[in-house]
Amino acid sequence: MRYSNFFIPTVKNAPNDAEIISHKLMIRAGMIKQSSAGIYSWLPLGLRVLKKIEQIVREEQDKAGANELLMPTIQSADLWIKSGRYNDYGKEMLRITDRGGREMLYGPTNEELVTDIFQSYVKSYKDLPLNLYHIQWKFRDEVRPRFGVMRGREFLMKDNYSFDLNEEEAKKSYNKMFKSYIKTFLRMGLTPISLRAETGPIGGSLSHEFQILAKTGESKLYYDKELENVDPENIDTKELQTYYAAVDDQHDEKKCPIKKENLKISKGIEVGHIFYFGTKYSEKLEAYVQDAKGKNIPVHMGSYGIGISRLVGAVIEAYHDDKGIKWPLSVAPFSLSIINLMPDDHDCDTKSEEYYEFFMNKNIEVILDDRNCSIGKKLSDNDLIGIPFQLIVGKRDLNEGFIEFKNRLNDQNTKIPLDKVKEHLLLELNK
């Protein structure tokens, strides 16, 4: 991709109503534009990151054995009335009446709809376990939408639902999703902290929320330091669930079960939530299967959500400095930026094009900054949008036989001999 052909409308200053770092930087980096309160257009740069995060989530769900489908955003109120949640959900749910006078709603969640799908097709215990997920835009009419994509009214979410024969099997599915969530967040360069949580309006008897560590996070967390040292190749779900973790209003210093030297205190951002709620929905919506004895019994269900659009903001809250965003490589919109400091100079153009073609042919996501603008703007824009690795091609360095390489993740600049540039970058990109 050439910068001159890519729509990245960076701005110097964030609007006054942008209160948190991620909101300010997403506006300044040209990632989003507010359409109305809590509703945003995702511009090309922001959309690339959103899709990166979405794909990581999808891959880990697929690995865990979940089946992807897509349910509609607009749902009939009938199922919600049947489950008893239509009148209980509150004003957050957008209610609609179609031209035929039928009550509809913009689905804030999908327990009812997915249970109806299940009961229409699955009749035998032999077809269990089953896990269905989708990735879909949702709408919740927040009283006070703020903090950009961290608490918007419209948001992209992955939600999935497990169906099992009994509680024992359902908790196996629950733990499988728990493990999947830990792996998902680790792949994004985040440090996830899992906490026992209240079930809230979803209902049920077992729930965990997942917070990621960020210095500018909205929650104050108290947790066992071992939760920061999870091996992604050896995740012990049951062990992780035994470690102490609590938010500020749940933590009691006098009753804390772990030693003071093992207790860590940090800020966090909630990015995921999982629930086991037994037969709450299956009984009301008649999701029954025949067991081995031929008896019709309600299936046991779990629900699992990840805020994908919220994760974009959360990653920025975890990775930024006073210059802009510092994307982890796994979710960066581009891995490499080639910054041509002197467009129209033969040597700079030739070398920039050479590197651009080389890395493109290596399937590296690279953007060539070929704009005719000041050197200062080029350097500040590339820092602002947070491309992890930057090759800075300047006339003076070329004459001396070097290219400047910048690692945005640690903000270190090094001079690399011309004949070592490709080798060096490939090593960095494959670490």
C-alpha cells in the first residue's frame, strides 16, 4: 500500500469531548469518525486493525471447536417475550415496530435466537456437545456513551453459546472457552487477568470476566502475580481459576487470601465475559434433547462474549506513548513502514521502491510513505499511527551506506548497512 493512495486523515488535535487516550489517538490517527453519540464510522486504518483482532478471535474460536454462523441484527420480540427478558432488559434495548405493527428489536445479545436455532434442529444427545458463535454488530442504548469505542452504543462483538447434556459436560465446554480466551488475548500482546464475576441480567451460577492490564485502565485490580506469567503453550484452566483476583470494590485487604508479596495492584480494562447458566433459557424456549434412555431433557447452556471493537481501544490503552500508538505486531495495521524522506530524489526513490517491492513479495504488510510533505510530518504521522517497524530512507544516510531503522515498540533507532537491511528486517519481523 502506498500512503499517497491510502486514506489516513490524521489530525493534530483531538476534539474536546475525547476524554481517554484511546479515543484521542484513534481520532488523531484517522481511525474513526463519530457519526452520532456512541456511533462511529471505521476508517480504513481503523478497519484494518479491527479485522486483525476479529481474525485472531475467529481463529481461536475455530481451534476450540466452535462453529461460526451469522444471526440477524434485527430480531422478533416474540422469543424475548417467551424467555421473559423483553420487559426486563431495560431501555438499553432498542425496540422497533415494523410496518405490520410487529414488535422487533435490535439484538443486544443472542441467547434467545441461538436457542431457537438449536431447538429447531438438534433432538438427540448424540449431537452434543455443540458450540455456535458469530461476530456481529450490536446496539445498546447507553445512557451516557463515552470513551470512544470503549463504551459506544454500536459495537462489534463475538458471542457464542455452548449446548451440553448436563452440568458436568457444560463446565467442560466452559473451561474450553476460558482457555480459548486466555490464548486470544495473549496473541494480541495483552496480559489477561481472569476474575470471578456476577452473572447480571444474563443469569446463571458461574461467570468470569477477563481484564487486560493497562496503565490507563478503568478498573483497579488486585491479583496474584502468577496471573502475569501464563505460558500460552501450557494453559492450566483449573489452576488459573484458583488464583486470587478482584476489582477494587470486591477486594478486602484484611480478608485477602494471598501473601502481600504475591499481590499485584494494577489498572485493567474488561474485554470479555463468560457465563454458565444451566437450563435457564433451554427450559423456557423448549431446547430439549433425548438422552440415552429416551427421556426429553433440557440442555445446559453457556454464553461467551468478547468485545472486538472495544479491544481496539483496549490495545491502545495498553500500548501508547506521548507520540502516539505502539501497536503489537500481531494487530498492527501494517508491520512495516518505508518512509521516503525525499520523494523525487532518484536515489531515495529507487531504494524505497526496491525495499517496498521486496517486502511486498515476502507477504509483509508494508506501507510506503511516498507523500510530498515535510519530513517532520512524515515522521510524526508514522509514530502517531504506530507502525511497529520503520525504514527511514534519507539522502545523507544513503550516501554514507546506511538506512535508519526505527523500532516503534521500544523507540530505538539504529543505522543498518545497506546490504544488511533486508536480512535485519526479516529477522525482526519473524521474532
